[in-house]
Amino acid sequence: MNIFYKELSKKIKVIREKLGLSQESLAKQLGIGRVAISQIENGDRKISADEIVKLSKIFNMTADVLLNLDKDIEVVLEKHVKSKPKEKTGIRISVPQRNLERFKEVLLYVLSKVGSKPNVGESVLYKLLYFIDFNYYEKYEEQLIGATYIKNHYGPTPTEFIKIVEDMEGKDLEKVQDSYFQYPQTKYLPLRPPDMSKINVNGNEQKLIDDVINSLSDMNAKQISEYSHNDVPWQTTEEGEVIDYESVFYRTPPYSVRDYSDDDIQ
């Protein structure tokens, strides 16, 4: 296989991991076997034109960005932005410092509450963060964490999660490889308590987070994934696309957290 396909295979693996997608999840979305994904990422199997088109949709980028080995998907944590960042030709997701700090503290709060539960691994965390974010937006029309969620087979995936957790490892949390009912599981355990002053800005945040934790944290990965599939924001988004926060205002009663009748009266 030529150098181009070897480099493309590496890029596909990097993007998949940055988006938090497993090989099995990507395989299902492409309609091929997991072994085929492994072969593609190892450079042992060529990618068809049809698969490139599907991959670009799943990765939420155009085919030319995927095929251009100089372009990439990048999550940037804007901790100290003093100068204008260099212009890049890839997909760039910038996380402002305010959102970064809030993301870290909300994650630590959730972990302090349920991180030690045997069922709460990375997949369950993704869904808890999704419902925290989207429930808050529906109820208060403001963003809490404001993460970017991609629709994939297993439910909403926060694109920034992997990058932020890498930044937190060893200081704020510990990453643990475990198993749950013989299935491999990635868990995260907090190394410090959350800074609640960065979470409770309007006084509504902690209660809403607690409501999500109390109602959903006993579900396993399969159960909470299936539950997320019936939420309107997930249902109205194409596979591999970014889930629009505005879609929460079309939620059905079982998922809605806002009393719209009161809004009508006002």
C-alpha cells in the first residue's frame, strides 16, 4: 500500500479517538466489521470512495479535509489566549477558558457523586454530561458547559471530552481501565473536590445536575444510550453531525424539563 493510504489510515485513527468513537461504533456507522476498521487504521486495507464519503459525514468534515493530510480536526483549550491563533486549514473546536473551567468542575462534581459506581464508565459519563448540558439549555436558554456533541450509534459524544480529560489527568482526576460484566470499561476517579463557585453561577446549576444524576446514573451504558436515542435532539440529527442545542425546544414531554404552559401565560 502506498504512503498516502498509510498516512490516511493514521489520520482516521487519530480523528476517531479524538471524537471518542470506538472501532466497533465506527464500524457500525460505516456498515462494515470491526476487523475491517482495524485493518484500515493499520494501513492493511484500502478505503473505498464510498467509505470516504461516509467517514467525512461521521467525522463532521468535508471529504477534502479528510483526504488532505495537512488538514486535521483539532480541539483547542484556550487557557491563555493573548494573540490571534495561527490560521489552520482543518476543523477547529475552540474551548474558551470559561467553558473549560466549568467543564472540569462539572465533571469533577459528577465524578464525586457517581464516579465510583460500577456502572458509570466513560460511555455513561458522556450521556450524563449531554443531559446536563441540554436540560440546562432547555430550562434557562443558557449554556452550562456548552460542549459540542456529535451523534453516533451509541448516543451523544462530547467532542472536547478526551482532550480536556488528558489535561486533567494526574492533577484533577485519575483514569482507570476496568471491566463491567466482562466488558472493558474506562473509568475516571476525582483527585480533588470540585470548585462549586465555578459551577453555581446563577444558583440553578447544582440542582439541575443533581436531578440528572438522580434520574439517570443508575443506568448502564446500554440503557442510557437507548434512553438518549429517544430524545428529540438526537433523533433530529444526522449520523456524525453536531447536535443543535436549539432542538431541545421540540422535546416530547417525557424528556422536557421546562414548563411551557407557564411561559405561555407570561
